[in-house]
Amino acid sequence: QETSTGDTVFNSISGMSVFDESAKQIGIAKQVGVDSNNQVILVVSDNEGNDISINWQKIKKVGEIILLGDSSATTSDTPTQQGLRCPSCNFDNKLNSKFCQSCGTKI
């Protein structure tokens, strides 16, 4: 039996269920990508099998599932704190993050 101590590795979100802010399942995560405006997006296969793109800023929590948040609660006017941008993928992480919320790299 292996026990992980300290470092957590974020492997993949592919196959995770995606729920909206009302806890309604909207689909299954396929991959993380970048759109034509260089914005990080999550590509989701919706319940009808169509691919939809969700701006990464709308994602509130990634755990055993992916939970989208209320987009009105996110303010793009908030300045990014130094040291919380991932050195590997440039994702802007939350203030108390020790690991990148996007790729799992230690910050």
C-alpha cells in the first residue's frame, strides 16, 4: 500500500463529471486547452455528446468532480498576487495555493 506524503500530483481531469453552480451535471471533462484569445478553457462533452468550451475562470472547484461557480462572483479587476502564477503553465492560482490548480506543479 503506497502512501503519498506532502506532494500531490495532479494527473488529469479527463473523465471527471462537470456540474454547474446549481449542482446540475452538464457533462464530462475531455481536456484543458487554450482558445483563440489565449484563454485557458475546459472542453466538456455535454449530455448530448456535443463539445462545449468553458472559460477556466468559471471553474470554482476541482476535486472528485469539477464545479462551476457563479460567474458574477468572479471579478477580473482583482490584481494577481506575485508568486501565485504557475511557473509551468502560467495559471493564476488562488492566494493560499501551494500547488497549481491547473497542472499540479508546486508553486
